[in-house]
Amino acid sequence: MKYEVRQRRINKALSVYLETKSQSNVNSSGELNILAENLRATGYCLSFAIIDGIYSGFGGIKKWNKACKLLSKWASPNTPKLSLRAIVSIKEKSPFYGKTYDEVFENILNFVVSYQGFGNVEYTKNFFPSDISQSKLIKAPNKILSFVLKGKDGEKDQVKYLKNSCEIKKYFTKLELDEILDERISDKAICLVMTHNHALNIGYSQDEKTWWIKDPNKRRLIYADKQLFLKGLLDTCNKYNLKKKGYVSKRYDDLLSDNELTTLLELVFLRFDKYQPKTSYDYYRLALASDLAGNIKRALRFYNESVEKRPDSIYARHNLALLYMRKKQYTDALTHINNLIDHFPDSYRLLLLRASIAIQFRSRKPMKQAVIDLNKILSIKKDEPYAFFLFGQINVVYGKAYYNLALENYNKALLLSPKSFRYNVNKIKLLLKMGDNNSLYLAKSSLDNCLQMDLTDSQRRSVHELKKKLMTKIDSENISNLKCLDQKQHDSNSTMRPL
């Protein structure tokens, strides 16, 4: 069976190594024993993910695995321990030719401790710069995250250090990961996937044409098919994120209807060579990182560069449309969406987005097109709640004469997606606008239902604000009427019998 590096096994072996070493180092035995104790108790997933990425991307993964296997075997209680000063191998072809056990194990220890970014804690202060945290460790440029790349065919060894990094943190769907991750992610770079409490390494082998996921706690997973790889990645991350509430959710995006499971991830791309964007994908990734960091001006520049390099880039144009929509530059937003719809006329998601932009634009021609688009969507997908919701918004824009029709469309959307916070809130706002006793009673009932949902703090504050508005609209006469309506509803429910 092929040997697999797993952090718990290696950390335990390193703690045995440190305890053995402390016996011959009286002056530093206390520090070594403290670190040994920490290695048994604390996870070092970030360092193992980085190490696996470096050796997988730049060569040497077999040597790393052999070194770890040697350490595990040496530290096993079932085998007699050789002296740390003993030579591992005298064979010239061996990767450990002429090295002592101490030298091999110390090299593993240095990698594991220094790449974890624990410099701000007591037990690593003598092993690592005290001002380096995990977040600083993966920020470029820095020379802490470095390694020696052995020269080939008589060439000199090279010291590689982190020169460029890109971090993208958001709720990802499988579709979004499919666009961001392509076969070039391992080209002179390593890619880390961070959950709320764990780190993984992922990559693509150009030689074997396969994707991999390396969880420091488990064996390496190999996938020949990208879609299976993406599913495996999301499943792996969800298992860790489900341990903390709020990191995994089924929710409707603000602009697009999508029932896919989404999970909060941070993709971290680390490059050890100078990086100059060349392809549309390169510019897209820089644009996305800038967008998520809130640098809108930079994001616009890179998205436009991406579109210029590849005019049919779906995600670049799509994100440009969203960005222009946020900036209320609706004409520019519609230009990019119209371009995409010309290429994908039956994409109901793009049609939904164009309708959403048109509703915010509130220009007559785009609004008419939105009605056509929504009818087309419902002919393709009859149970699309977001289409009914947008129809309701169009009705609201058209004024009071269409409020009842808007309410009908909101109810259709909620029938298909009853736990949608956005649909419920817009329905409540409409009922408050309508203002009659029955509408206010329905608003009160909807507000009570909202408060029973699993809401975030900001959502709960929004519901309470709406409740305050409801109370200011109800005078003493309306309150009594609402109580009567409430009593009638209770009486009717108590006399209902199943058919």
C-alpha cells in the first residue's frame, strides 16, 4: 500500500523526535518538550497543505513522502530507535545519502513549524519570527514562505520565495469553482482551499491529466473528471464547514436564482515566480480578487482586460454586468448581458439577470423586454420562483393599479420558495404600501412567520424595522380590526375539517 502523509501521524512522530532530542539538549529541553506537546495537541493543516503544494508543483513529492515515512517508522514504538546521529543511507542514489536521521527529521520539523504561521504564540517564539501570523504568511511578497529548488544537470540551486498571492473569499457554487479553477492552477503556483478551520491543497497534473485534493488528514484523492473533482472538493469542504453554523447554506443569490448548495471558501493562489497576467483567465482572476476586496476601479479595469482578451468570456462579462449594476450604470450593464444573451439566447439565468437590471433601470424599453424575458423563462422552467418575484417587482413599478397582481406574483414565488427572506420582505413592504386592514393583517402574519425563520442578525434587524413601520401605520381603530380579523382567522381554523 502506498504511503500517505497525514498530519496527525507526522506530528506525533515529530513530538517523539523532539522528546528524544531534548534528552541530549539539557539547555533547551523545556522549549523542545513544550513544542512536542503542542504538536500532539494542535493541527498544522496549513503547513502540510503548503508543503504538499510546493513538492507537488515543483517536484520532490516522492522524497517528502519517503522522509515522512522514515520518520514515522523511526518513531514507531514497535521498532528499535536508531541514534539520531546515525547515517540514513550510504547509497549514492538515495535521497538521504550521507545524511543523519537528525538532519532529515529537523528538515521536516522546520517545514511543518515555519509554514503554519504560529509566530505569535508562546511555544514557537524561538523557532519562528514573532510578527508572522497565518494571514501574513500567505501575503506576498515575503521570504518566510520560501524553499530551495534543487538545480538539474549541474545548474545552481535556486531559492524560491513567495512573490505573488491572490486570495478569493466568497460563497462558491460548483459552477463558479468550475470557471475559476482550470488546468493551469498548478503552473508555477500552488492553490490552497481554506474552510473556517482547515486548509487543503488542490492541483492538476499535466503529465497524468488528473485533478487532486490533498486533505492533510486523509489520503490524496485523484480525479480524472473535473466535475467529479469539483463535487469532491465541495463535499470535503462542507464536512468541515458544517461544524460551524452559517458557513454552508442553501440560499437565493441577490441577483440569480440558484438552488445549488453554496459554501464559504477562501481560494489562495501562491506564486513563487514573477507573475504577469497574459490570458483572459489571468485578468479575470485578478479582477475577481479586486472585486471581492472592494477595489471597484481596479476590478473594472481587469474585467475589461479579460473581455478584451476573450470577448466570449461568460464570467467576465457577467461580473462586469453585476459591477455596473452596483454602480447604477445600467446601460453598460445591459450591454454586456445583451452580448451574452446573443450567444446563449435560452440561458434562463442570463434572462433573469437582464430582467433584474431592467427593473432597477426603470426605462420603458428594457421593462418591456423584461416582461418578454420572464414569459420566456416560465415557458422553459414553469416553477422558477425568481421569475414570479421579478414579475411582482414589475407590477409594483407600474403603480397602485397593479399592486394586487404584484401580491399574486409574490405569493406564487413564496409558494415555490417559502423560506426566501427576500421574497417575504418584499411582500411585507408591498402590503404596507397597500395599507388597508386586510393587507396590514397579512403583513403582521408574514412578519411573525419571518421571525420564526433562521435569520442572520442583519436580517432580523430588517424585520424588526418593518414591524415598527407596521405599528406606526396601525391606529387604535385598525388595531381592534386586526384583533377581530385574528379572532375570525382563529375561529375558522378551529372549525376546519379535513376533506
